[in-house]
Amino acid sequence: MIQDKRLKVAKALGLLLAGPFVASAVLATAHIFEFEIAAAEAAEAAERASHRFVRIAQAETGEADGEASTELPIEPPADPVAEGEAEAKDAAETEVVVEEEEEKCCKKGDRTPPFKLLAETAPGELNNPYDWRELAAENEKDPDYLVKQFRAPGCGQCHGANGGGKFCPTLNKGVWSWGNTDDVLFRLIALGSVELEKQGWTRYQQGEIKAPMPEMGQVVKTSDQLWRIVSYIRSINPGANPPEKVLPGKYTPPIQVAPPGEAAPAE
């Protein structure tokens, strides 16, 4: 009897001591279970969201539900008619640019006689295709290349061997009687001062030498050669040719007088 009572007391004490540990274990298990439930719910929500984005993407690409694609959408085939029209438009624009470049005066190596070029080009539209610095650099082995262009048709006989003046005006002082643009210099050399004035150009000033400039358009055979002469004149007046010192020629279209018996041309 005494032994049985002792066993019962020991069991009671054991249960009493084990109670807190069991309770702690139960609580821990409950927390773990709650955490697992929360994690499962979060995973499910993420999966639902991903399905939503997949459905949106499928709706945009026309795919069936559940067939998510990792490939880029296929572009529709090109319209050959539209492509042809675009190519034709580009070709036309390129052709216009080329034509404008071809029409722009003037070109290097132009063999057109000066008088013919003048007849084909409106006043103010002549532009020297050469830069005298580039010509000098291209012919650096011949230091006298530019002055030779000036002397060849006889310009140095009147204006001095280097353009410094003789019994005709000096060309290296930056003094311009008719203007200093490419257009007016070309016309003055080709036509001479008398014909230039007849065609509507006016002097800015009368120099000390009153003799007229002779026409050189017959002596200088090509426009290219005449442009090289203009280039030499530029080379001996580098300080007189910057843009702020441009002196355009003064041009007024001459009045056309109709022959007797004919009506005057309409303006």
C-alpha cells in the first residue's frame, strides 16, 4: 500500500513538472502551423498575381489561357506596296539633292568657256569651287603654282608679275572698284570693265588709272582656268576677304530697248 501511494505521488509530480514543457511545445507547434499557413497564403496570392499577368500578356498576344510564351511577338509581314512607296520617296529625295548639287555653280575642272558660263548663270550665282589654300597644298612641290595661273594668260603684263601693279591697278591692296565677290571678279575678268558696266554693274569707286579693264574671256579658254586666276588674287589678299568684308557687286538689270516696230518686253 505504501509503495502504491509513493508511485502515485511520483506520477503526479512528474505530470506537474512536465506540464509547462508540454504547453510550450504545443504553443510552438501552433506558431509554426500559423507561419506555414501564412506562407502558403502568400505563395498562393503570388501565383494568382502571376497568372493575372500571364493572362494579360496572353490577351495582348492572342494566346490561349495557360499557354504562356517566352518568345517575342511575331511582327506582321511587311506591306510590299508601302515599302515600294517609301523606297521611291527616298530615291526621289536623293535625286533632288543630287540635282541641286549638280546645278550649283561652279564645279572643279569645268571646261565651259567663260562667256558660255556667264550666259547660263544668273548674276550673283557664280562661286569659286577652289580654296587657294587647298590649291597651294595640293601643289606644294611647285611653290609658284598659283602665280603661274595668273601669269599664263598675260595678267602680269598689266598688273605686275605678282599682282603688285604696273600700269594697271594693284591687286594686293584689298581695294575693289567693282566688289570682291567671286561672282563679280569672274565677270570683270571675263567681260572687262566696259562690258560689265553695259550689263548692269556699277563701280564703287574710280581708281587712279582710268584705262578700262580689257575682256579676257577669249584669252582664258575655260572657266576652270579663270577660277584659278581668281584663287591667286585671293591668295595675295587674305586679309581682305573675310565674310565681314564682303563687298558684293552693285547690279541693276539693264533696261531692254525694243527694236523699232516692236513692242517693249513686259516687265
